[in-house]
Amino acid sequence: MYNKTQTDSLKQYTRAQLALRNGTDRDEIWCAHAGLIYDVSSSRLWRNGKHYEHWAGQDLTAELANAPHADWVFTKFPVVGQLI
């Protein structure tokens, strides 16, 4: 996906900053996976910051194991930052 040079140039966000992009406090709907933060705002499946039992503004790395898809799903969305 991204190599070290590419991730070094990404803006860094804390978990608290990510939590603000949950689709309710702001228009941004972001989720993190494997250290990268994705903007899922364009997905109709993430309207209002909720996707089935998952909430935006969180690191979903551990939860992906229970999803009906693999991490390829994140390739559909732009990377907006790195989770620190």
C-alpha cells in the first residue's frame, strides 16, 4: 500500500483527533487501519459515521478480522493521514 517515504509525508493525527472525525461532530468521516487514516466520507455505507456495528473516528484494525471483507476495502478511499 504505502511505503515509508510516503507515510513520512502524511500529516499525523492522534486518536483524540481521529475521534473528532466521526461524522457527527464534523462532516469528515475517517477511520484508521494499520496506522493509516482513511476518509470514508464518500461511502454511502458510512453515512452518519456508522457502518453496521462499527463507528467512524476509530482505529478499526482489530475489528477487521470480523469483517466480511479484507483490508483491500480501504484502497477505495483516500489516505488523509497517519495515526500516531
